[in-house]
Amino acid sequence: MGPMDEHAKLNGNGNGMRGVGSGTHAESWWGSRWARALSQLLNPRMLARGRMDAGAGRVLDLEIGIGVVLARVQEGDGTVCSVRVELQTLSDDAWDRVTATMGGQAIYAAQLLNGEMPMDIEAVFSAEGASLFPASRREFQAQCSCPDYARPCQHVAAVLWVIGERLDRDPFLLFALRGRTKEQFLAALRERRSRGAEGATRATGPSDAVLGPDGAAPSEDDIAGFWDLGPEVEALQVRVAPPEVEMEVIKLLGEPSFAEDEELLERLMRIYRAVTRKAQEVALDD
């Protein structure tokens, strides 16, 4: 075996080029959901052949942009095919509606920044008349330079499978395929949340805090019993549990623009973990 043959063997194909896919099953629910969508859109035999190509490392490179994926796929004889996949992007109006809905709860941004896709995110898109995952063949177009008569061909299927593997690691790529980059989406989400907080402050007003529920000033009886615990407080139950998203605040705020210390976030994370552990110890101490 010569040097070139050994190099080809290590890289998994006959041209010594390194593939970008593994053909493995998705580990995340959204990666599995993407694979399920593919099974509804593609011929099962073609999808199986595409997965085999992905597992053999024949998808040589893959670039995901706004609504488009460019890739090269190598055939068994060494021929390299150019593949282009376009996914229908959502309208600006649809994205605005989805962002407004998600902006009402910080957990959405926190989970996405933690590399997780919220479990109910499909329902959010559906409620706004949109679809996050492709639901029909009309939503995507594919082109391949191969002479195969079948369309979509196995090279397109291989690329679609590798896209699912990428989504497994970065759910924001699905947003890009639908028309919004990670930066665009998070900026719009923060703006919505900021706008909502300002609106709540204006609606409440600084003087409302000293008024009763009917808008009138509190009576002397109300003032005299101010420090007494009511039945609502006595019935209050406290559940101590780790945060649903670790270091949610830090992930929501992002890296501070004023800090030149590259290790600042790492130190803050250690502090947050220590504070969380100490809070749990105090809360659970008999």
C-alpha cells in the first residue's frame, strides 16, 4: 500500500479527502425531528443511500447560509458532484410574530443559547402560521451536477442528512435555513424583551406601588396590618431545584463589550456555579 492509498484509507474515501458527515442517528430531539421530516419528503431508499454516503465520508464540504446550502459529494468512482439545496425562508412578518411570542419568555433565548431547541418551539411557529421544519417538497429545491435521473438524488439526500448532524450541534442553523441568523434572531429577541419591560414600567408608573388594588390610597387599617402575614403567604410553597438552564443570565446577556479580560466569563461561570451550590445547601439544610 502506497502513501496515497494509506492517506485515502485514513480519510474514508478514494481521493484522500475528508468527509464532514458520519451518518449516525441524531442525539437531540430536533435532529431526530429533522430526520423524520426527511423521511416524509424523500424516497426511503434514496434517503438510506444518502445516509450511507454521509457515513462513508463522501460529503466533502458543506456550507450553510440564509436559506441555502452548498456542498460537494464524492461518488464511488471519485467523481465529485456539486449540490445546492434551497429551503424556503419565512417572511419578515412571520419572523416578527414568532419573535414577539418568544420574547415574552426568557427561557426560549436561554435554552437556545445553551445549545438546546425548546420543546414547544414548533407550536410557537405553528400558532403564527409558520413552519420551522420543512413540511412539504414545495418548501425546498435541490440541484446536483450528477447525471442521476432520480431527483432528489442520493447526493442531495446525503447533504440533507449531514445538515441534520450539524443541527444536532447548533440548532440556530435551522433558523438560518428559514431566514434568520443567530445574531439577527437574538438581537430581535432582546429588543422585544426590552420593549416589553419598558412598556410595563410606563404602564405601572412609580406612584402605583403605594396605591391599593382599586387605585385608592391605603387606609390606616391597611397600614397597621402591613407586616402581618396573610393566608396567601402562609400557603406559599417553595420548591428548591437547580436552574432549568445553567447560568441563564450570563448566556442571555452575552459577552460584555467593555471587558478586555478574556477569562472574565469563565470566572463568572465558576462564581455562578458556586453560588448555586451554596444556595441549594442553605435551602435544603434542616
